[in-house]
Amino acid sequence: MIPAAFDYVAPTTVEDALAALAQYGDEAKIIAGGQSLLPVLRMRLNAPEWIIDLGRIESLRGVRDDGDAIVIGAMTPHVVVGSDPLVAEHASLVAKAVEHLADAQVRHRGTFGGALAHADPAGDLGAPALALGAEFVIAGSGGTRTVAADDFFVDLFETAIGEDEILTEVRIPKRTGWGATYEKFVRVAHQWPIVAVAATVRVEGQAGDRVFAEARIGLTNMGSTPLRARAVEDALVGQPVTDDAVRTAAALAADGTNPPSDLNGDADYRRHLATVLTRRAVLDAAGA
Amino acid sequence: MTATQERPSDAIEKEIGRDRRRKEDQRLITGRTRWTDNIVLPGMLHLAMVRSPFAHATITSIETADAKASTNVVDVLTGADFGAELGAIINAWPITPDQVTPAHSPMPADRVAFAGEIVAVVIARTAAEARDAAELVEVEYDELPAALDLKRSAADEVLAHPDLGTNKSALWVFDSAEAGTGGNVDEAIAKARTDGIVIEREYRQQRLIPAFMEPRSVVVDPTGEQYTMWSATQIPHIVRFALAATTGVPESKIRVIAPDVGGGFGGKLQVTPEEWIAWAVGRRLGKPVKYTETRSESLMSAHHGRDQWQKLTLAAEKDGTVTGLKVELLADLGAYVAIVGGGVPVLGAFMFNSIYKFPAYHFAVQTVLTNKAWTDAYRGAGRPEATYAIERLMSELAAELGVDPLEVREKNWIKHEEFPFTTVAGLEYDSGNYEAATAKAKEMFGYDELRAEQMARRASGDTVQLGIGISTFTEMCGLAPSRVLGQLDYGAGGWEHAEVRMLATGTVEVITGASAHGQGHETAFSQIVADRLGVPFESVEVLHGDTQVSHKGLDTYGSRSLVVGGEALVKAADKVVEKAKPIAAHLLEASVDDIEFSQGRFSVRGTDQGLAITDIAGAVFAAHNLPDGVEPSIDSEATYDPVNFNYPHGTHLCAMEVDTETGAVKMRKYVCVDDIGNIVNPLIVSGQVHGGLVQGIAQALWEEAVYDDSGTLVSGSFVDYLLPTAADTISFDIGHTTTPSLTNTLGTKGVGEAGTIASTPAVVNAVVDAVRHLGVDDIQMPCTPERVWKAINGPGSGGSTEGAAMPHFESGGAAGNQEQPGTASTDGAGS
Ligand SMILES: Cc1cc2nc3c(=O)[nH]c(=O)nc-3n(C[C@H](O)[C@H](O)[C@H](O)COP(=O)(O)OP(=O)(O)OC[C@H]3O[C@@H](n4cnc5c(N)ncnc54)[C@H](O)[C@@H]3O)c2cc1C
């Protein structure tokens, strides 16, 4: 379908982009990879008068090492994130999640920041970002602020990014040497997850006597935002890496969640899936 | 560069049976071709449709002033502006004399009967401007209660068309006792209740969407004398006939062209409101117009398929010998009776008994009107529904008996030495060998090993269970003997037409009335003609799809092109040879009786004298030296009416793994051995089988058109209507046995629908088989993980699908002010 007519600017600096945002206000929409915005425009669910394209702002692209964290530029395409060695080494959970995100075409155009800013509760990047305790760097006319993952996701399609602000980068504290698994449950390969579990764990001890030292678990599509399965995390710490121990802890995965009901499953089924997928994700992340 | 292979030095190698790569693929794949939407005519205007967001409503007013004032808008027209000038959308197959058929205007002026129905058309200089203006058309509706659920609609709780007084359109019955083709089924069932086995089941055939790759598109060019319509249709000839019949334009003034068409699967076997509106607008304005639908419009308003409830009763003796089959169907027509409409379930009526020797059979279908998109043919049309029912039932009978499902099939099927066999439905199966196909399939599958693994997994209580599903199907294809269609009150015949033109410079033009839309006719028909006339494959050009070039034809559907159209072609080619023979004799100064034709050459028996058929074509063109009284032409045509259907069959075996913890299913192995008679092009056949299998598997596992309580199509984009991709399927093992059909010269049988017809029950049988020991005997299609998990963990077949879609896109404040039909709850990326 054909979108309604709009005007288009492609600034080359964050400052210019912010200025454009300030100028056009709520008549404007930012476009990153366009993989969520373009369908909205084509179906005429929205008809902004201005499209501000971040695609020419070089400073928003790429992954860099920043001491105890890695920093992913908002405009870094999924495919780059998925194959980046820093991500693989220090935030492998993100790499695992990107691997099964959409299809190759979408992964080439869609961006890390765009997906997080879009805040679809079925999006694959929210749960890993939350589990890893990412920090979101947001630029506005008054300067730059940093928002913790726990405060970033506000509601369905709603984040802490203000109308006149731009997400510039995401800082992810290094979790080097942690095991990670993203268990995505779909009916066909190119689908958004019905439920997914992002688990990353640090295991201590020798073979045969391994225990969970730390665990961080995020849930996708179990509520209107990505969620942490804190009850499971707490129950795991200090437990041996065994099927039984993980099963007991994972049974708590649906605690405090509020999953949707739709064509692919009702809320009860999703709660059940969350426990099974959490068990599998944790065991796999622990290398068990 | 050419996509076809080099011709080997051994030029007498037979073309038929060769793995020719398709001639047409290079242009289709690279896009260097004509699709309807590519056509650009001078001064052409563009249309956008305004569609009802409501399933059932009275139109109280349509305000078009703002839209008319919008940039570059030429006009905005409603049903009221047109009246009878619009013509009507026809149903060609009233299945009973008293069928209740609602009048179907392409653009109703007073009342809409499904969400997506067109209420106004905007005509503008560009497609974007037409779309913009469509947002400005203000339509006021008074919503009416909508008939949505099939069973409740059959009870006339709410009427889809209040003026008709009922939703029940037609009741079509076949009874073997009445027809004299078998016994009384109620007696058989009563007897089985006392001393035999009765299997009673109710199965749901969910609603599917054909989802062809190329959206529908139409261009109308009203030149002074003649009107030309290009349409992405499967049926240019039928469209032409219907335009003449309903719009008052003489047929001789109408030219319909189906250029390259990107798939149909039955979904383009239709005469559509969009075509009729474009026609009326083009005529009224005297300008060329184009309309191309969006994917959302396509999913919502192009016809859907299947959608039945099947109540089934199978009677058998204690040893598993079947004694009777009773089939009671409810079939959802949607809001209107489409061109084939209620004929689709009737096409299945002859197939429920399938390959089994039922002594008694009763079939009844009640067609029902609802306020949903209309339904019509979708790959297999009636036969997948029938095959699903019987193949599920035979597996249930086996489970009841505690025997292997292949055993109970073998006990009841027609043995190869029993052909020709007249079935309880009154069809004469000419040939087949179910034993051979099954034996080969079992071997390819490793049947015994997989059964052993299944037992081991059950014994160990593995969380992943294995199931084996069987489908020993047959189908009737090659639609159809005209006489049979006449007996069934179908509005046309089932013949096909072909012409062979021998060009002066040695090449050959072949014209077929079977209008291809992705099947590979150009290649397969070239192979047939190359063999028949002894000319190189490359020298044959196949023309089709333009009623001015191919003036007679009944188009492509129902696995008919090769078995009916191919036979017409054989007959036309043979006529060429017959016409050329006296000329050859004359030129070779021999008696006609001494002339032989072989491998493209006429020769004088017992001599080395001869002339190529292409030389004769040249001589005929010059016409300098022809025998007295012989016309200077060896071009020929033939119209062929089949004497019988033909009956491909096969054995499909499927192994599915079921994750009992989540309900997820995974295909492990799929083997099919299809007997489709002689094969013209094995590569094309493989393509048809693979594609067909995936479509059938998709019904079993993924696809379902779901409406919510207000009649909005929830699965209104490819985010929610789950089409599989290559990533979701495995590599299939396909094989063949060959029992040539006796009803056509080439001994071929149809293959276009076989995979789709056979695979659905094979997959569901496998899924059920994997968890039968957990107390499951049915899972409703599509077998979603949720349904499988619920079936394992509770009573029932997993329940119906929740009528809600997950939005992945938010709608913003600055949205256009006209509600887009369906998008309220069906957001998706497939627009
Ligand atoms: C067919 C298909 C399948 C998909 N499947 C999946 C899937 O399985 N899993 C998954 O997670 N995702 C999936 N997606 C979505 C994909 O991940 C998108 O790339 C992502 O949601 C949006 O990223 P984008 O860069 O394309 O953003 P855009 O579409 O350009 O923007 C999305 C929204 O975010 C805003 N925005 C973008 N960048 C910024 C910024 N820097 N600051 C502030 N606001 C910003 C935009 O204004 C817009 O509202 C799929 C998309 C498609 C089309």
C-alpha cells in the first residue's frame, strides 16, 4: 500500500536531528531501519508530516569497547550486532537473540536502537537488554541522560524516550564468560516470538559440582513490556546445575507476569511455555 | 543466456520424460515480463477502492465531495451512481434448482455483507492520489447483526441477507441406494451398531486463504471499437464470457488478456467485483484504468477456501471391513455464492469413499451464507476436504481395531486386478495400483524402523514422541467430461481447445486454451509437440491467455491442463500430420498409402526419399505446388472433451515429532509415492509435488483465516496468516509408480493438486499418532502447539483459535481519518 505523503530530512548529526525534532514536534517521526515504521505508514495507521531519517548520522553506528561495558550505537543494524566480536564476547545473550530475529532482510535494515525504541513486547531485544542491565543513552535538547533498563520500558510501544529525544546508544555491562541462551518459541521461522526467554548465567565450580553463582533472566511477550523473572533468578543462585534444581526454579517463571491471549495461544498456555522455556534456557546457558 | 538446456547431439531422444528446465522461468524470475500491474497505457487513470470495515451494515450515506476535491481526482463513484451498468457477479454452478442465491452487485448501493466489500471507487491520475482521496470518502453505516459462525448461521439465528429469509443456500445429496450404485447406508450403520464397529467423528476444515504471490490486478482499455481487459486471472475465457453475459457488451467486442500471472491456486478462478468495477469505470470515462489490490485487500476480499464442518459416520465389520460411510457437511459460502461456490463441496462428494470398497454411501452438503469473505476453489477444491475426512477416519478405524493403519487400508482398498472399478459414488476408476505405491513408499520411508523407534520412545516416556501418519489418497482430476458437468448443472462444459500453426520458416506456434499461471505449460506443451511433430523443443512457441490469440478455452484449474488441454494438443498435432501427408505424397511423387511419418519426416516406404514436416510447412506457405483441391494450410485445431476423469493416487507417509512439554511439532520425514501415470517432465512434476505438499502441510499446521466476533478478519496480514517458508519445511522424498491412465493418449494423470490433497491428513494422522497413547484421538487444524498441548493435557481437540491478533505496530495520532477495514485489530507488516 502507499503511505500518505510526507516530507523527509536526513540530518548528519544528532544535534541537527534534535533540532529537526524540536522544529516539527509531533508532526514528525524518526525513522531508523523503517522495519516497523514503514508498515505503519503503508497501512496508514499513522501519517506524520515529517520523517527524520537517522541513517546518515555516522556517530550512531557501530559497537565499541568502553571499559566495563560495551556500547552499541542505536543505528547499528541487527546483522552487525549479531556478528560483532565484542558482543559475542561480553554480551553473548544479545548475539543469541539477534540470530533468530525476523529474517535476513529485516536484520539487514532493522536497527538495535530502533527495535528497542519501538518497544514491541514481542520484540526480541527487550528481554536480553533488561536481563543484562543495559543503560540507555538518550539525547535531548537539554543534553544527554542515561536511563536504566528497569526504567526504560514503560508500556506497550512506550519507553522513557521523550517526544523530543533520540536514543543514541545502549551501554551493556560486560558479562564476560557468562553462558547465555535465547529460547524463542515460534510456529514459523520468521515470526515474532509467542514467548521467549533470555537467560544468562555465571556458573562456578568444577564439573559434577557446579552451582549457579549469578543468573539474569528476561521474558519476552509475557506482559506489556519485557520482564525480569526475578523469582527464578533468586531461586537459582547457590543451586547446583541439575535438571531438578533448575526445574524447581523455572516453575516460578510466570510469577507476576500478565501475558496476552491471541491467535497463537492464550495467557495460560504462555505461562506454561514460560516455565518450560526458562528451564531449557537456563540449562542450556549453564552448558548442562 | 537461456534457461533451457542444450539439445543433445542425439536429436531423436524423446522429449517426453525429460527433465527440461522451464522455458518461462528466466523471464518470470528476472521480471523481464509483463505482469498486469506493469502495464502502462497513455492517459491511464488509477483506481482505489473504499471498502466496508463492517461485516454487515446498511449504507446510510456516502459523502464524496472532499474526495472529489482532492488533488488530481477525476471522479468518485458509488454503487448508486452506476446501477445496472455495473453488471453482476455470477454463480456458474447452482448446485440445486432451488438454491438460494443472493444477488451480487460488484458494488452494492444499499447494504454490505462482509468486511472488505467495496462501497465506492476513487479515480485519480496516480495510484497514490487515488489512495489519498479514498481516505476522504465518508461512509455512514448502520451496523446490522452479522452471521459469522458456520453452525449458528446454519440455524438461521442471524441472517446474512435478511431479505432471503434463510442462510441455507442449497442442500445437495447423493445416496448410493437411490443412485443404484450401492446399498443403504443407514442400514449398514444400524447393523454395525449391533455387531460391528461405528466410528463417528466431527472434523473441522478451517478457512484458508489462497495467498497467491501476485496480488490481483486489472487494467481496462476501452478503445473505440473494442474493450480490452488485462487481468491477473486464471480464467480469461470465462471472464470474457461473464462480461458479455452480464454487462451487455457483445462478446465479439471483448478481449481479455491474462498476461503472465503470478500464481492462483484457485484464488484467481473467479470473476471479481474489482474487475467489474474497473470495466464499468473504463467504459463510463472512456479512458484506460488500472486497479491493483494491496496484500491486505487481497487477504480480506479475494475468495477464501475450505471452511466446512464434517460430520462423519463410518460403519465396519468387526474385522475392519468397511460397510458404509455417511457424510454430512456444512459448507460456508461466505457472503455470496461465488462462481463455483457450492460446487466446491460437491466436487468432493465423489471422493469421500476414495480408494475403498464401501458398499453403501451417503453424502449431503448444506451450503450456508455468512457475513464473511466468499469462498470458492482453493487447490484441490473439495477433494482435500474429502481426503482429509476419509484418511483420518481410516486411521481412527485402525486405532479402534488395534491394527496398523496400513493394514486396514489394504484390507479395504481396490486391488490392482479389480480395475476398472465402478465406485459407490458412481465413478469408474480406470487404473491404479495401490499395493505398488504403498510398497515403494514403505521402503523409502523405513516404515518398520520408524515404528520401532516410536515404540521405544513411548516405552521410555520420552518428552518428544514420534508419530507416523498415512494418507493413501486418490483424486478425480482433469475437469471434466462436459456431460458430467451438465448432469451436475454446472454452467459450462469441460472441454479444451488447442491449435498448432506450422510457420513458414520452420517454427511452430501452439495455442492452448488452458491459461497457465505458473505451472509450466510452455515447457511441457513444447515437449509434447516436439515429440509428436519431430521438431526441436526450442522451435515450439506456446501462446495462451489472450482471448484474441487463443479464442477458445476453459482455462487452468482442477489439474486439467495436461490431461485435457494436452490431449487437445495431441489431437491437433495429429491433424497437422494428417493434413501434411497428402502434400508430402504429392511432393515426393508417391502414393499417400506409401507415406510414413516418423521423427518429423515424411518418407516413402522402402526408399530413402523424404521431406521434413517443416519443409512441407514451407511448401504450403508458397503454395506453388500443391495437389489439386488441397487447401494451402496444414495448421490444425482440436477441441477435446474428456470421456472420463482420471484418477491419480499415491501413498504418503509422514513422521512427526511432538514435544509433549510445549505441543510443538516438527516434521521428521515425508515420503510420497504418487502414481500420476506417464510423466512429461519430471522436474515440473517435482515442483508441483513439492509445492502441493507444502500447501497441504500448511493447512495441517499453520494456516487459518480467523474472524473476530464482529466479523473482522483477524489474520489479515502475513504476520498472523502464517505461510510457511523453506525454513519451515524439510526435504521431501518423492517417488513414483506408473500406471498409465487409460483415458488419454499420453497416459497422463493430473498432478497439480495431488500433493495438497494427500498431505494434510498424513500430517495430522502423524501428530495424532504421536500422542494417541496419551488419550488423544483428534487435534483440530491447524495443529498449533497450543492445541496439541491442550489436547494432551485435557479433553477435546484443542479448541478454537482465539480471535485476536497481537499488534506489532502502533497506530499514531496523525492517522488518516478513514478507518481502514480490518486494521483495527489486524495490524501487520504484510500490507
Ligand atoms: C517481517 C518482519 C518481521 C519481524 N520480526 C521480528 C522478530 O521476530 N523479532 C523482533 O524483535 N523484531 C522483529 N521485527 C521488527 C524489527 O526488529 C525492526 O527492525 C524493529 O522493530 C524496528 O527497528 P527499525 O530500526 O526498523 O526502526 P523503525 O521502524 O525505523 O522505527 C521504529 C520506531 O522507533 C522509533 N525510533 C527508531 N529509532 C529511534 C531512536 N534512535 N530514537 C528514538 N526513537 C527511535 C521510530 O520513530 C519508530 O516509532 C520484524 C519486522 C518485520 C518487518
